[in-house]
Amino acid sequence: MLYDKLSELFVHADWSFMTVEYRALAVCAFVLAAVLICDRIRIGRRVRRIDTQLKQMEKKINILEIQQSRRLMTELTAKSKRDAVVEMDDSDVPGLATSPPVSPSPPKA
């Protein structure tokens, strides 16, 4: 019964309107595909730009790390030389003038 109604609908339907619907569907599919392709291209460009910026930042960070390590090495070298001079002079005269230790005074009652 339902099958008879559906088959009658298909037999007596005006198929000339279906070509317009198919054309509209094809245009919509084309527009959708074009929009999706443009979005992918835009996202790809953005990812490449961010990747380039990230590489530049990594280079700057590496340069700063090298500068910091050189500065620390210079400080440690200077400190070790200063300590070596004080240790060598310890037997004779201390290299740095120091005041004698102060003993704590007893509390006044």
C-alpha cells in the first residue's frame, strides 16, 4: 500500500524540476568545497608563519643562553682567581683586610 503510493509518486513526478535541484546541489557542493579549500590554505599559511616566528624565537633564546653561560663562566673564573689569591696570601698576610671578630657582650641587668 505504501509502496504503491511511493511508486505512483515517482512515476507521475515532474522530473524537469529535479534538474534544477541537482544544479543547485552541485553549486552548493562547489561553494562548500571552495570554502573548505580556502580555509585549509589560510590555516596552512598561519601555521607556517607561526612556525617561522617560533624558529626565530628559538634562535634568540639560544643566543641569550650562550651569552648567559659566558657571563657565568667569566664570573666563576674571576671568583676562582680571587679565591686563589686569598688562599696563597693566607700563610703570609691576608689579601683582604678583615676586622677582628667581635664577641657578644653579656646582657646588662
